[in-house]
Amino acid sequence: MNKWIMTAGLAAVLAGLTACNADSEDDQAATPEMTTPGSVSLSLLGRYESDEFGVSAAEIPAFDPANRQIFVVNARKGAVDVLNAADIANPVLLQSLIVESVAPGAIVNSIAYRDGYLAVAIEAETKTNPGFVALFDATTLQLLGSVQVGAQPDMLTFTPDGKYLLVANEGEPNDDYSVDPVGSVSVITLDDQGLAQVSTAGFTAFNSQANALRNAGVRVYGPNASVAQDLEPEYITVTDDSQMAWIALQENNAIAKLDITSATITDVLPLGFKDYGLATNGIDASDNDGVVSIRPRPGVSGMYQPDSIASYSASGRTYIVTANEGDARAWGEDDQTYWDGDANKGFVEEFRVKHLVNVDGFDRRAGDDLPPQLRALGTGALLDPSVFGYCGAIAGDPGECRSDAELGRLNITWVDGYRRNTNGDPLMFDATGTQNDAGTLLMYSRLYSYGARSFSIRDENGVLVWDSADQFEQYLAGEDCRAANDRSIPCRDYFNTGHNEGNALDSRSDAKGPEPEGVALGRLGTKTFAFIGLERMGGIMVYDITDPAAPTFVDYYNTREDFILDPETNLAAVGDLGPEGLTFISADQSPNGEALLVVGHEVSGTTTVYQINQSN
């Protein structure tokens, strides 16, 4: 049943404001006084502190220019914090918007603002049940209506023309994988009578294409899952003409294309893999060697697996910008019966290389961190010496490849990379490294790690146009990088530090490195800039992406003020930790007349306002 209730004419209001805004933007573009900066840099303008550490008290921000308010998702409260930003340098908490009236026990996952209205994505108390989207008046915070959508609505956005509200329903399974809802995108139509038609764009039509999708590089691998169940929409970006959207399918290392008008998924596009064996794609793969060691790793690939995505136009074409965070499925990891061998209690795909290819086999990890689904495939695994000979692998022995200084500490997925027959079943090998049907060992010819430690630009068909390669880690390890508000702390001394620990050089190198998660785009004059948040190391990378094929680094700014103290017990002193969501505010919408960037920091619980300083 459609439960939508709304003030009459909402869509007309939104569409009308869209037209006015478009006219205004066209006028600005034609105004001679409008300047294009030669470069930009970030500086700290203001901060709201929730005084809550490690509980996601500040995640996704949105800005209301009419009322000069910042909305920010506070996951600890399961609510939206409303901040008074009239004095943008000193945001103050006004109140928290609770969604209990929509569904008891529900929590807020994401928000979107447009022209006086705040849309809220609401997860049901049982996350595998259908969720909700609610619409609030941004001035009075009155609930205008709500509608049921798919399971676990994770992100939502208005289309530029104001006619639709799109919702990414992630549809993750429960912890033991006994319930696995389908992923989908809800397309909510706003009409002139104040009614809404909710259409569901699902993936059921792709169920018969599972093998073709896998062969193309789309990761479809959940236990007993159909394609529709396995694909998990994470994030949405929309074309300027509101006709098409792209949806990030993070765990699946893919993006989907959505025809908005018909509410139809038209394609699922694999993103491919990043070859860490190339000279410009080096990574630091160890958290346990005490040094920064960025170098190529032949035989290792990164799965792009973007979290946030955004899009922009250049030379009449649309390009997609992706923050290549990476994410592993880890369900049931807190249930010891899973680790004791009950595969019905979960599914964990992450494993360290040194445990995967130990000559003593898998059983030495039983009851600890050995996924039972991996154990069902064989008794152990080898590295292909024709690929991994450079680090000491020989037939039947991984050699020094599994040492901490080489690949041993790297977290990879055991699901992909072993040699298979034409049916997709594993080819078996014996202890000498010889293919043998009577053998019990897997042979890995490639290792796949999570994320790409980069951001990328792709065309509208998902084809890679440009990737930042190893620039993030190289910069963080270089002499020029400085952290803290006054840019006084050498980044290299705390390279790949985690966001929830102190004095932890290199602690994230075995996982996803600096972990780019959020991205926001901003247009200044005739240039387009990308702002990328690094979740673990912290800080914001800034690139000029005006030319999609040749972006240039502009700035890095990290307002973490201390890397030695334990942040949990010294929260007030350490500054901002764990950037999650980013929102660009143009100068004409800004309370101080300058372009701004608002960032929700989930670990420090801070909502931070940065000024974008423009120079010629």
C-alpha cells in the first residue's frame, strides 16, 4: 500500500526551483566577473563536536542554505542532528530529528536536502525487512510523509530536475546468511498532486546471467545467493538531465546503470581490477615491517569496489568519479560456531596470505580464523611459482612470499584467484605443486585485495579513463605532506595510521591503506574539483579534474592534530578522525560567501567546515 502523504504541489515547487536555479547558473556562467581559480587550498573554518568517539556520531552531512542549517546523520542516536550554521565558524546543535514516528526502532542511514525539503533513508529495526524513506519540511522539521522501500536503504538523492527521489536499497544479509534480501533501487516519483509512485528497479532479470556476469568480472559469490540477492546497491549519482543514474555495487566490484523514467536497471558493468604489478601501482602491503615500503607486487590485484561515487560533465560527456575504498563480506565473524566449522552460521571472505598458503595447510587455523567454506574446497593452498617466483615461491612452497615483509600480512579474498576448470570448479594440486585430481590443494595464480587505494574517473559505460595509481600513498609517504590544522606534522612519520589508534605507523598497510571512502565534486568558475576523504589516515585529497583524462593534485589537508595519543581517551585533543560523508557548498549558497566543504567524521564524531581558498 502506498502510504505517501505530502503537501500538494511539492514536485512542482522542486521542478520550478530547479528551473530557476538552472537559469541562475546559466546567468552566472555568462557573468564576466565570475573568476576561475588557478588553484585552491583548504583551511579549517569551524567544527561541531559531539564528544562521542567511535560510535559514528557524525556520518553524512547535508546543507540547507535557506535556513543556514547543517543536517548530519548521527548513527549512535539513529537520528539526524540539526546544526545552526548561521555562524558557520561555530556550528551549534539545535536539536535531533528522531524517526520513531515512521517506524519503531528504526534508524537513519542517510539524508538528502533539496529546496526546503529533507529526505531521510530509514533502516527498519530488523535490517533485512523493508525500510522507509521519509520527507520532512526543513524549516519546521514537520514530517510530510513516508513510504516503504527496499531492505536497508543506504543512500538517497534527488534528481537534478526535482521530479524523482532515488534510493539505494543495499539489502545485506543477516549475520548467519539465513536471510538475504534482494538489492534494489527505489524510484519515487513526486507529482503535482502531492502523490508519489514508488517503483522498484531490481536485478531479477539478471538472475539467469550469473555465469556471464562472473566471467565478465562482476563478483557474484554470496552463499546460495541469486544475482538479485547478491548485488548490493551502495551509492547513486545522476546525470545532469535526470535521465540516467549509476549505482555503485561495492562488494560486487561493479556499477549498474538505471533508466530513471522507466525505473529499469539496464546494465551491470564490471569495474575490472588494478594491477599492482605495474611500476606506477605500487602498494605498501605489510603492517608489520616497521617501514614504508611502496613497491609493485606482481600477481596482486586490487578490486576497485568504490563506496561513494559522483558525476560531472566535461566536453559534453558525463564522467563518473569513484572513491575506491574496498569492502569485504564478513558475516558471522562474531559467532564462534562459525569458526568451529559450521558454514551455516556465516560467510567471511577475508584471509591473510600467510595463512592461505602455509605449507602446513588450513587446519592449523581451525577454530580461529579459518572460513569453513574455504576448508570445504581443500586442505591448503599454493602460490603459482610462474607468477610469484619473484618473492621466492617454488613448486609446492610459497617461500618468502608469505613473510611479513613481502605478501604475508596482506588481507585478500580467498574466493577469487585460484585456478579453475571450465566448469568453475577448482583444479586440485598435490604437495609437489603438480596438478593432480587426487590432490587437495588449491593453486592461486592471482591474489585480490580490497579497494584500489585511489580514486578513478570512468566514462558512462564504466570504462576506466584515469586512476590516481599510487599517488595517495606516495604523497602520504613524501616530504611535502604535512598534517594538522597548521600543517606541521610530517605525514610520513604516521603513514597509513588507523583512525582509531595512536602511534600506529603502517597499521593499515595490510588492509586498504589510506582507504578513500567519500567523494564530493565542486565547480569553481570553469574548473571542476574533486574532494576525496581518506577514512583511515584522515584528511581530504583535492584534485583538479576539469580534464577527466589528466587530473592534477592540488592539496591535501588533514585536521587530525595528534597521531600519538590514544584518541579514545584524548578525543578533544586529536581533532578530526575518519572522514565519511562530504558536501560541497558553492559560494553563492554559503553563509560567509566563500565556497565550503562540510565533512562528517564518524570516528571523532565531529562535523567539520573547511573553507576552499581560491588563488590565481
